[in-house]
Amino acid sequence: MPTRYTLVGSGKEVYEELQLAYLGEEIAPGAFVPAICRGGEMKLLRWGFTPQWAKEDFGAAMANVRREKVFFQNAFKGSIMNKRCLIPATAFFEWRDEGPERVKYRFSIPSMPLFYMAGVWDDWIDPNGSDLDSCAILSTYPNPLIIRYKPQMPCILKPGTEDVWMDFSIKERQHLDLLLRGIEAEKFKVERC
């Protein structure tokens, strides 16, 4: 599950402009991030999910949700069926304790310079009537490389499956869950930062 990610060097002008204008080098929970929603609409969503029915804003506390829980937790049940999104990225970061220090690592996929993480979003209206669109990134069991760093990894969609993830006529958990298995270890490049 990413705690930071980036869009730098995506090769897509619209994302590069958003990166420069809003996001900086590392995107952290609480930031407003670009996401592709229903019908290909691009929205800026706050990374940190607050469900529509919440009495108060959850902030960045729910930035990620495990794949095996998203279909069953009340906060996400409606969104997994009706408000899935694609969150573009070029890399993600994780930290690992190595003796007395915490070391940061960057994970990229050379064959996929721009990839999409599976996400869910919702719209919440605060007590003052202001609208907040927010999202969470789905995470899954790590592949043999990532497990050396973290017990979860982001659900990165394989090329060609993005349209299936965004097909809202698909409601079967088993069908959607197959898309959320992640990317194979040998595709990743890991760099110490």
C-alpha cells in the first residue's frame, strides 16, 4: 500500500501539468490527486476517503483499503460497485527499517512508465454544505519482491484491464477481484532513495 507516489515523467501532458501545479515530487495522503472516474472524466480527489454517509471528515486516515476488505466494509461497499476510479502514477515509495535507520525505496515499472492504481471514491458534503470528493487506493498481497519491504502493495492494473475495472455493468466480486492481483515481481525496478 503506497504511502507516497509520484507522476513525474509520465509522458502525458495533462498529468505533468497537474504534477507541477498541485502535487510536487511526492504525493502524500491528504493531497488532491488526479483520478479518472466514470465516463473518462478526470477529477481532483482528496487522497483520504470519506464516505458519503459520514458525520465528519475522516481526513487521510483511510488513504488505502485492502482488496480483501473493500467489498465488505460499509465505508466502501457502494463505491466499489458504482464509484471506481483509476489513479495514474509513475512510481511509488515505501520505507523499510534497516537497523537503526529507516530507508526509503522507489518502485517503478520500466515497461509501464505510466501505470494506473485501482481506486474508489465518494462525494461527501460537510455540515456547512461544502462538497468533498475523496478517494482511497486499493492494496493487495505483495509479490515476492515487495514483501521484502511491505506486507501490502498497491493494486496496479495490468495494461488492457483498465476498461474492465471502469465497466460499471460488472458487479460480481469475483470478476473484479481478479483484476486486483497486482503486477509480477520481475517487472519492478527498485531504487534506494
